[in-house]
Amino acid sequence: MATTGPGLDRHIAQMDDEQLPVPPHKLHRWPHFAGLYAAEHVAATEFVIGATFVALGAGIWDILIGLLVGNALAVLSFWLITTPIAIETRLSLFTYLHRIAGDSMAWLYNWANVIIFSVISAAMITVSATAVRILFDIPAQAQPYPTDPAFVVLALAVAAIVVLIAVYGFNALTEFASICAPWLMVMFTAGGMVLLPELAESVTGTTTLGDFSTFIEVAGSTVFTGTDVDGEPGIGIWEVIGFAWAANTFSHFGLIDMALLRYAKRKRSGLATSTGMMFGHYVAWISAGLMGAATAAVTQTSIAVLEPGEVAWHALGASGFVIVVVAGWTTANSNLYRAGLAAQAVMPRFSRNKATLLVGLGVAVISCFPFIYRSMLPLLTYAGLLLVPIGGIIFAEHHLFPRLGFSRFWARYKGLAHNVPALATWALSLAFACVLNLSDVMPFYYLFVPTWCVSIAAYTLLAKRFGAAEAYPEAEASERDFQARVEAFHAQQGAQEPAGPTRDTSTLSRVIKAVWILGLVVPSLLAVKVLFFSADLAGYQANRELFYDITIWCTLAYFVFAYWGLKRAKAVQEGRAAFVTQTSSR
């Protein structure tokens, strides 16, 4: 490979875009990330996590304050840890890790991703199956393992659909998933609002909530009671804060979301993650807890074994079936796609499609076991703990090494086949976390913090012994030349790009937008009517049935018109891009 002159320019032009920094003309402002994180973090997992907090016996003030503090810490972690590295490198975590730690570390990292994303995908398939099984009158699965062969067949059928879409129709599903966020936000909020009068009637004897103190009384005595399902004292505020912070550890401390935030124009875009943390986690978890507690009371079922499908059916009627299936499938597909990409990276002889199919077979088997989705809370925490040392290694090499006079990319400059300090740091950090967990010196939700700190210290010390403190002037000069030529290549690309997005202002597009907005506004107003204008139990039941009957049609209208509008907007952008290309080629 040529390293200077025109040969290097040709090499850069032939490189995959994923191996290069994101060019300036592809960057986005903060509203893009606000929408992206709202869509990513309002998913089927919220039904499970909200109910888990109820089952674990969190108190109402522990939830209201603990989730606020924990999710605020998560937003700060995205803003102060992930976003600066993502913007300064403009690379995904995988690409940056490969440059720092080489093939061996990347291979192990990809296997970790295969396992984590496969299990999450399987859990979401099972969640979808809990809704579909109601249509076929299949009994609820209360045990950790399947107790009815029909449920196994159903879970495998749902898994087959998810796998096939991930392989052959992922782009179309991604487009569809992009319009789900506003609807999911409305449905999660409406579900809690619709069932609150039912809970209030069981406590106060009336279906109306006079003020906030009444809400606290109702939620504190029926939902977040401070006692777990066995009647023992539940988790406290520190555990709630810890989980809310740790739920997406692999994304912020573990730096996986460098893949998203590398497209941010400015570092303040990291604060836009608050749409996912404060709504997708804070509001949706509380609302899911309300829905779960009300459903458990009506069905006389322990919330510890209550299925998301049952909760959604009771809270939202037919729209509840849609929310569980849509949220489950879209989340399962995105995670299966990630698992397939990681599997293809460690098995390069397989195409991405074949690797995804292979992973999908394992996912299908796992999805038959209900205990997977019921273990989402510890699963997410331990998944983050597994990947946090990677974030510590990257943080050390990116931020600390230049300040200590060490060389970034020293292992590559030195020509090492394996970055032994990185491999050893990962192993030592995980061993340290295991010792802390077994010694029970702190709640496991917080283990990621000392583990991250240990990984930074261990990697810095080990890397110094292996050559990070040495100077590599020739290699560093080549790296600077490479980056300068990449910037020139991107400038040339940017000159050929359209100046900005084209707005479709046609009358038809405006009508389409008005219809899908109406599809969100009407259910919201109906939910408000149920919550605040149900004078007695009979009035509440009538208002709730009206909500059920109309919301399903609003749901259908929303998805049809929102997707239609999305396709029209995409066609306008593609038409403009084609016009610019033709003009520039003349």
C-alpha cells in the first residue's frame, strides 16, 4: 500500500466509509439526536423494567427522585464521556478500538457484542410473543422455562420472522422504526393515565385525582409500595439511582454510542440524549409500573410473572397488542442486526446475511425461555460491566496519554500483533469486578464505576511498560499526513453534496402530516378525558372503552400516513441529490 502521494489518495478513496472519520457534510445538529435517542430508548424493554421496579419493592419517592437522579447521571455520562471522544475522532468504537488495540482485542470485543445483542434480541422476541399468544389463547408462561409446546412454536415463528427481516428487509424496517418514537411516547404515557383512575378508586373510593398528593397516595399504596412481592422491604433510592445510571453503561461508559454521536456537530448534542433518558426511561418506566400494578390487581396475578402482553392489552386495548409487537420487533431486529455484523466480523468467511442467520438460530432457541426477558434489569447491568473496561482503555489512550506525554496508537506504531496491555486490562478489570460482586461491598449496579477507574489505571501503567511512553516521530508524521489527506478528500466530497435538506411543502404532504399528527393528538386527548373527566366508575369505564375503540383506528392512521410522509420526503431528497449529481457532472 502506498503511504504518500497519489497512492495514498487512491487508497483513501477506496476505503470503506466506516474506516474513515465522518465528513463535515454528514454532521447533524442536536435535534437529530433528540429524535434518535427518543426512538432508541422507548422500547418493549420499558414494560419489563417498569414492572421489575414494582416487583422489587421500590417506594414512590425512591422512584420519582431516584430515576431522576440516575437518568441525569446517564445524560451527563453521554455528554462528558462519550460525546467528546466521538466528536474528536469521528470514528465508531470498533474502528477506534481496532486502531488502538489491534485484531485480537477487536475479535474478543465482537464476540462479546454477539452474546449481548443476541440475548437482548431474544428477550424482545419473547416479549412480542407474550402479546401474540393472547390471540391464539395460549396460556401465560409463568415459569422460567416454557410450559406449553404451543408457546415454543409461537416463539420460534416470531423469531423466524424477526431473523428473516433482519437479513432481507432491515432497511425497510429501519425506516418504519424511525416513525415509531412519537407514537410509542404517546402510548406509554396514555397507558398510565388510563389506568390511574382504576387504581385511585381502589384506594380513595373515587376515580378522580384531585392533586399531586393524591397521586402520591395512590401510587405509593398500590404500585411503588416499598415492599417486594414477598412482602419484604424493597430496594431503596440508591439502588434505583444505580440501575437508572447503569442501564445504558455499555453505551456511555462503554462508548458504544460513539457510532451515533460521531455525527454530532457540537458536544452539546450529548445533552440531547435526555429525550431517551428522561422520557424513555423516566416517564415510560413509571408509566409501565402503573400499568403493570393495575393489571396485576385486576387479573389477580403476581407482577413478578405478569407478561408485557397482558399489561398492554389491559391498559391500551387492541393498541396494546400493536405497541408490544411493534416495540418488540423493532428492538429485536436492530439488536439482531448488530449481533450479525459482529458475528460476520469474527467469521469473515460468512457473508453478513449468513452470519445473521447463524446467530438467529441461537436467538430463536433462547427466545423460548421467558426468564430471559424477566432478567432484563441484571442483564443490562452485567452487559455494561462486561464492556466498561473497553471504554476505560479508550478513555485512557485518548485523553490521558497525550497529557502524560505518551503516544496514541503506540501499539500500531510499534508494529505489535497483539496489544497485550489492553487484553490484560480487560481480564484484570473483569476479575476485579467479580471480586467486588462476590464480596458484596456495594450494590452491583455501581460496580461499573470502580471497574472503569481500575481499567484506566491498569492500562496506563501496563502500556507504559510496553512502549506507550516512547516517541514514534515517523509514524506520527505519517498519521498526520493521512488525516490531512482524509480532510481534503472529504472537502472534495462535500463540494458535490446538496447544500441542505429540501422541504416538501406540497399540499398533499401537508395534509399527510396533519393526519398523522391528528393520530397522536386524539389518543392523547382521550387519555386526558379518562384521567380527569371520569366522575365515577361507570363514567370511567365508558371513557376507557371510548379510548380503546378510537385509539386503535388512530394508531392505524398514524402509521399509514407517517410512513407515507416519510417515503415522500425521502423521494424529494433523492431527487434533489440526483439533480445535483447530474449538474456537477456537466
